[in-house]
Amino acid sequence: MKNIAFDRVKFAFDIERFFICMSQPLPFDLTSDTNPTNAMSLHDFSIVETTLREGEQFCKARFSSSDKVEIAKALDSFGVEYIELTSPRVSIYSRKDCHQIAELGLKSKVLTHIRCNLEDAKVAVDTGVDGINIVIGTSDLLRYFSHGKSIEEIIEIASKVLGFIRQANPRIELRFSTEDSFRSSLSDLLRVYLEIDRLGLVDRFGIADTVGIATPSQVFELVKILRQTTQKDIEFHGHNDTGCAIANSYTALEAGATHINTTVLGIGERNGITPLEGLVARLYVLNPEAIERKYALGSLGSICKLVADKVGVEIPFDRCIVGSASFSHKAGIHTKAVLKNSRTYEIIAPEDFGLERTMLIDHPLTGKYAISHRCHQLGLNLSPDKLVVATQKIKDLAYTRQISLEGIDRILVEFSQS
């Protein structure tokens, strides 16, 4: 089995040899470190939100039809460009769900995800969805243990399936993706993409880090090569087995990808994929105004709670933006600075997401600025000397036992009245 390895010299040699064998001119300069790519644009990228497909594969997920409609409407209100649904070939219920959600009249385009299989395609085109995402494994492992097809057979089957769909519905949006792209031979990948590209049938190509093995640099290199090889849009699907999903998705955009797969809370097979809230956080920091115009950020927290409730999990405390600790400040040096200017320790403004920051004072690390802030909230006026003494009393108590906010408030009231 050959994995993609991005040693630049070997990589250049392999690619050059591949194009010679294919009797095609090189589409880019292999020796350049500054090859022009379609730079990431916060206005041009799209989110393919797949909570209702990939997310349905999460170990605790069991969405009813009404759940799916509720989640689809919430995602549509948030503003995602695409909503992907489970293949209608999975069951009669999945088929009915595709029909129902396709008929909701959402602003988001509704997609379904199928195998590269003619029977799957026949069912999918009959659901009324706006687009069909097709996938087939290209790694040695998947070709041997999953579908048993050679690269030649993959190209042949894909040509038939894509041709059938395009003839059945000339206006439908088509994506063709390899699966397990980062454990596939680079020459196999390029051969498949180039042959499919020649057909002129697809709108978008997909790259999938199916097992979360890729590093950001590997993602950048592969997306960059595909970007320079085709004019079609590029979609990235990244699993989070090694914790790189958000970084890999962001890097894919930097390299020229146009579409990123996400799920709410990152739910999916095993450790899931790029979380919607994580990708939004990463892109918000780059350009808050653009992301605010693009998505209804104030509804992100309610969407995450909705999905968490449906699958029976708590939102992790450290989840970007929506986690309970996201905007909590504890150490005295932090709270002092944040109270003066929140940007000192916050790169994301909670108010842009309809959230509030929390100044924690019920602990031994608290400081007089945080205590003074609490006095202000309570309408109390403590002298500087009393404030120092009150702060020390709270710190001393917190060292010996758990102290509640109500207990702290009583102490502050007592000091104000003494």
C-alpha cells in the first residue's frame, strides 16, 4: 500500500513521470514554491453541512424524520450553503426523508450522498434533491477489502454513473470524490480526477481524509495540486481521529478548496469530522465582519444545543464558541485586563454570537479587579482598603472550602455596610 508522502523532490519526480505516461503537458511548475493558486476567499467558500448524513453515523445518533426536518430548518436559518442527507438507498425511511427535506423550499441546497453505483444513482435522481455527492474508495485497502475494483474499473463505473445522472437531470449539481484520498497512490488519484474531469460532467471534486491521517501540510499540497490541475470546485472532507480536522479544513481553503464538510459538534463516524462551530471560529478570527454577513452567528449556540439534545450528549466544555468555558475568565491577571479591554484575552467577541463572558471570582486565584467588578454589578461601593480586605477574605475562604457566588455577595454586602 502506498501512502501519499510529500517529499518535494520525490513528489515532483512522481508527478512529472505520471503526466509523461498520460501524454499530457505539466499543468504547473513543479519546482516553484510560489505556484499561483485560487487564494481562499471568505466570500466564495461554502459549507457542506452533513450532520444529517455523516452526523447520522455518530454512535449515539438516531434521528427521526421530524428531528431531521427540525435540524435542516435550523441549519438553513443559520445560512449554510448546502445540507447533505443520507443516501436514499439506505432505507425506505431515508428515501422519504430526502423527498421531504427537498420539498421544504430551503435556501440551502439539499444534497444526498451515494456510492458510485448505478442503482444508487437511479434512486437519488428521483428524490428531487439539488445535488448528488458520489464517492468511491481509491486506496489499496478500500479497493481490496471494500468494493474490489481496479482504478480502471473505478473510472469506467464513475463515467457511467455520472453520465446517467447528468442525462437524467442536466441541472443537478454533481460532486465526485475519492475516498481515503490520503492513503491512496498519488498517481492513482490524479489519473481518476483527470479522467473524470475530461468527461465534463461534474461541478466539483472531493478529497476525503477518511481516517484522519493527514497533516495540514499534506492537505495543502494535495489540494494545491488538484487546484492547479482542474478548474472545478474542490470539496474537503476531514475526519478528526488525530485532532487535525479544523486545521486541515482551514488549510484546504488556503490551498484553494471551495467547499468544506462540517457537522454540528463534529459528530460522525468514530471521532467525527470538522465541527461547524470550530470552522466558524477559525474563519471568524480571520474576518469577523465577513462571517457575520455570511451566517446568522447568534443562532449557533441553539443549533449546537439542539443537536446535542437529539443525540443525548452534553456540549463539551472546551468546544469552540459554544462550550461552557469558552468565555470564562479566572486568573486575576486575565480578569483585570479583560475588564479594561476584552480583546486582551478574547479573539472572539461573545456578543457576536449572542453570548456573554463570565468573570469567575469564587476561587483562590481571584483578584481585586474582578471583585470590584462584582461590587459594581451589585451596586455596592467599597473603599480601596475594604476592597483589598474583602478580596483576601474571599481568597482565604476559597482555599478551604467551596464558596458560592451568593456567599461572596453576602460578604461584599457586609463589607459595604461595615
